[in-house]
Amino acid sequence: MTKIAVLGAGKIGEALLSGLLQGGRAASDLLFTEKHESRARALTEQYGFEAVTVSGAAAQADVLVVAVKPQDIEPLLVELAPVLRPGTLIVSLCAGLPTALYERRLPEGTPVVRVMPNTPMVVGEAMSAVSGGSNATPEHLKIVEELLSTVGKVAVVPESQQDAVTALSGSGPAYFFYLVEAMIDAGILLGIPRDLASQLIIQSAVGAATMLAEGSSHPVILREAVTSPAGTTIMAIRELEKHGVRAAMLAAIESARDRSAELGRQHED
């Protein structure tokens, strides 16, 4: 398979195209659709990708990556169904949308792989989870894994876990950004200038993430290593526990899981 078309060149779509280009794909083998003409021109000028229509993408590409917002999926599938060539692989990056939706709307036998990426894709550090539909083969999953490995790490999961994955890693970066934002505000409260507070917290986050990624220690062990008896850290953790931060995180992620499932149900027949 050589031609890949991304349907919807938003931030995630652009990040994937850029990653594929950096991973060795020729710009001539990469296509995209974009409803805003000015953005389409800008992407073509920057990367050399060809902007096409949905029907043009279906006519040329072996792999169609669907990267539109979930609320825009129905009109896209209506446009795509009559022009889709047999054997074309559909890769969905749309949160909450099951492979069964595509299989109902598109020609019988269409292979579909569902993916939940996240926004660190824009810096080549995505965590993407992939699940095959009823017509997807191990070879289809391998193709998708190879595509996504250019922009981060990939895990294969049962589709039944995709709503939970969406809540954990799909929305996960927002939780970290929220925490960093709160910690920077705490620094300002304590009299530290915003720029310095940002530098202190962001580098601390980068360092902690590196320790988690490159080490073998459980997060509890790493936290305990910073938590001295009667020290500053344990006093802070006591306040976090007193205010129910752990319980709030559990509830928040569960709520995100439920919303992902709800998005899928909105498109049931």
C-alpha cells in the first residue's frame, strides 16, 4: 500500500501527515482533504501534500485516515460510501465512534481499524491505541501500527476497551495540563514570577515523565522516594488526600469513559 489520504487536516491530521513525511514517506504518496481553502493552500505550500476532494481521495488512496470531528462523520460517510473502492483500509481517529458504524455505512467487507491517538502526536510523542473491526486482518493492524509508529507509541487493544482508553490516554494530556496550570498558579500565590514558576513546573513534569518512561519503578515507589518523614512533600500529599484529589481523578476519568460511549451511541441505527 502506497497512497495514504487523511480526511480532515486539523492538528491531529497534520501531525500524522508530518510524521509520515519525516518517517520517509514521499509527499507524493500523501493526500489530504480540508474544507478551508486557505489552510489547504498553507499545508500544500509547507509540506508538498496534495489537497483533494473526498472522492479524489477515495479514487487514489489505499488507506483513508478519517480525522474529522465526531459530529461531522455522518455527512462524510454519506459522501464516501458510493465512491469507496473495494479493499480500501479505513482508519478512524474519531473519538467514541465504533468500527461497526463505518461497517454499516460503507460497502460490505470494508476493513476498518479504530484508533484513539492523543495530542502529543504533534511533537511525535503520541500514545495511540488501535482496534480492528470485524473485517480487519492482522495485516491491516500491522499497517496501521507502522503508520502510527512515526508519531509515537502504539498499543493494540480490544475495541471493548476503547472508551476507557479514550478517557485515559486520549483525554489524558488535558489532565496533566490542568495539573501543571494549577501548580503554576500555586507558584504565583507563593510569590514566584509566572515565567519562573512555569519553568520550574514544566521541567519537573518532563523529568518525572522521563523517570516513569525510562525506569522500571512503580509510581508509588518514585513518589515515596521524594516523601521524607514529616517533610514538605508528605504535608502536601496530606492536603491532596484531604481534598479528595485521587477520588476526583477516578471520577473524572470514569465520566470521560461514559461520554465516549455516549458519543458512539449517538450514531447507532
